[in-house]
Amino acid sequence: MRITRRAARVSLAALLVSSLTAVASPAGSAPSAGHRDRGHGRHIELRHLSTFTSAAAEIVAYDKTSRRAFVTGADTLTLDIVDVRDPETPRRVRTVDLSAYGDGAVTSVAAYDGLIAVAVETAEAAERGKVVLMRPDGEVLRALPAGHGPDMVTFSKDGDTVLVANEGEPGGYAPGDTDPEGSVTLVDLARGWQRASTKTADFRAYNHRRLGASVRISGPGASVAQDLEPEYITVDKHSRKAYVTLQENNAVATVDLRTGKVTDLAGLGHKGHSKPGNGLDTSDKDGAINIATRPLLGVYMPDAAAAFERHGRTYYVVANEGDAREYGDYEDLTRLADLDPALLPEGFDPALLDDKAMGRLDVLNSTPAKPGGPLYAPGGRSFSIRDTEGRLVWDSGDLLEQLTAKIDPANFNAEGEGDWDKRSDNKGPEPEGLTVGEIDGRTYAFVLLERTGGVMTFDITDPRAPRFKGWTRTAGDASPEGVSFVPAAASPTREPLLLVANEGSQTTSTYEITR
């Protein structure tokens, strides 16, 4: 599709009959809270209740016992504790200074029945981080060792285990730089926090194994264990398995919670952008919205993940954000027009190297790129549903860009108000955070668009045929990063809630989910 900047908003009828129906049957519009689906099953809407502003906001967690929210201030090394018993008037209870546990950042927070876990990293790649356990009032109970670069923390569904994704990013690839191993820390809480113990799931066993073809190992001189970088963790309903996204590696690892070992490493394949329904806008300089198929493969590289169960089978949803490595003089992204011509596919049309076509698109210049092509771009501009073997069950294709183009063309692929089309050459709307929640027996995915902004809601009760239910944005919120679903049984309003932390605006918004 090609729409000029002057394009008007499309009508409901146009959206209903658009080609989007072949992907996820999106439809409908609504004023105020956003655009929603009026057909195809149950109505659902996010009603904005409040917005809380803090010094920083990246990840948010909710504790049902205290009815408090916990918001990380990454670079401020703080954690805001917010009373949300009345979610329309959130009140800061305390800001906890966590600088005693690391000098890098407070990267993540999770809550389970009155116990709060916080990941704190150090500024030096060579030093290990910590996972801090505290009460809902901010009293620190224990600080336990984690791995290098703890980036995400979560609880198992039974609360017996805290899991930490230790990304282990390199300090650089130059001589003398440190490149630590990625790992997962498991904190055993079965006997209470007082007797908590830790174990580490590492990837050393994969140093000499043959990996799947789409598992990306690209760090100069790095072993597999060093190159694999855990980003996000989700745990199955039965607290038996954890699924760990390895974003830069385009893979998901499975960890057995009983043994504390990695049992599988699944490559996620590549997305064919030359196939109908998998198009993308590749230029920020063409003065138009132009979602088209291209001779290009997307490397999914998911960030957030969330597990759910359907008919006794476990699936997980992933946000295919994409990522790149840039350390010192090393960078694995290049504008297509500047790419070594040897890496172009045979027969590649040189006209596509124009800035108004694909010339400005960021593509990978290292593994899996190779002489003669194909071309690879980071991310899928989509979200996917996969089974526990990592096999693709469903992908949203180009739906996210199609929806934003039709619902709000004036802010298509924007990085903020007035930045129309700015991100088309680099990951588009950039789906990053997500969560799932069950409401009245149906399962919904809430997908955050970091660049375009807002929350897209999909009914994923049928994992093979999700349906778009709405796109909600709140004025003043920018760059949503973290999201927490609160089921009705745990909510102070007795209605399900959604809490969204917005890194760019340093705000946390609360929505009531109405049916």
C-alpha cells in the first residue's frame, strides 16, 4: 500500500474490507481510548484511569497482597513504590535507593504474593549483578548474586523460583575487553527467602555442539556461551519450564526448573519479506507510506515473551523487536546503500539502493549475511506465537504497520509526534514489550509499540487465528517499555487492569479493561 502524508483517516468500512483480514481480521474504530474491534467476538476496551510520573519508568510490576505497583528507574538506580488501591489516584509511597547493590542500573522488577525481586546490574561487564529481595514496603530482605548484566527478573507461576536473565553483554571486542557469558540465575525459594539458594544455567554445553541454522553467533572471537545473550524469560503454567529469548541470537532457550539446566536451544528461522502479507516500509525519505514486499529476510530477534496454555498445550508469544550490536568500533548494522556489494544477492536490482526505496534500510553486515546474499534486517516488525519447540504457529506479518497506517497515518512509523515515517528505515513500529492475560475464559495479548506508541490488543484464544481488538494510546506517554496485567481477582477495582511503563515520557499509565 502507498499513502501520501496528506492521506485522510480511513473509514471503518475501508478497514473492514482491507487485506488485513487475511492476517488477523482487524476491524473497527473508537474515539478517546483508541481504536477497537466492534466485531469478531467479544468487545474489549482499555479505559485510561491515571498516569503516574516518576524520575524514570521502564519496567512495572504489581503485587496483589499490598495492591502496590513497583516501577524501575533504570539509570537512577531507584525503585518507585506506588499505592494503586485507588488506581485513579496513584500515590508514591516511597522511592528505594538501590545503588548499594550495583552501580549500573535497576533493570527489572517482579512481584509475587508480597515478595518483590529486583535486578541490579553493575557498570562493568566483568562484574556480576545482584537480585535483591524486598518486602512491598521497600525493606530489603536479601541480596543474592546473579550473573553478568542481569536484564530481566520474573517469578515462576508457583512462586518457588525467581529467574534472572543475565544478558552478559560484552564490554567490547577489542583486545583486553571483557565478554562475559550469558546465563540464567535460578533462585530457589521453596524453603522461604531466608534459606534461598541460587544456581546458574549456562550455555557452555553448546560451545561444541552444532547449532540450528538460524541461531546467530556473530561476536568476533566469542564462544557460543559468550555470544548467547538472554533477554527475557517466561515460565509455563506448571512451573516446569522456562523459555528464554536470546534476542541478538534469534533463538529461544528452554530451561528445566527442576534441574536448573538448559535443555534446548531453538533457532527461530527468518521472515520472508518478499511474501505477500509480509511487506514493510523501508524508507523514511520517500514522502509516503509504502508497505511493500522486498527481497529481504527479517531476523525475528524477539525481546519480550509471555507463555499461555490452550487445550493443554503451552505456547508463547514474542515481540519481534530486533536488535544490533554496537561496541566501540564494532557495529553489525549498515545502511543497505553502504553495504559491501559482495553481500548483495545475485541479480539484486540496483534501483532499490536509492534512498527512496531500500537504500537507507538498516541491514546486518555480519552473520548470517554472506557473499551473494540474501539480505537480512533485524526484527520482524511483528509479534509471533510459537510452540514449546520454537516452531512458528502464527505471525502478524505486516499487520502492525498496516493497522497504524490505516488508523493514524499522520503518525505512521513515528518516533513521537511530528516524526512521521522516521522509523521506516529501522524496525518500524518496533514491538518490544508484551504480556498476556485471561479475561472471562479468553486469552489476550497486549503488545507495546515502542516507537509508534500505545498498546495493541489481540484475542489469541485460538493461537492459529488471533484477532485484533484495539489500539490504545494516551497523550503524553512515549516509548512504552514494560507492561503488567492484573487479573480481576487481584485488582482493587475487581476489573482487570493493565499497567504500562513508558520509558520516553517517564510515566506509568493504568488502564481498566472493560468488556
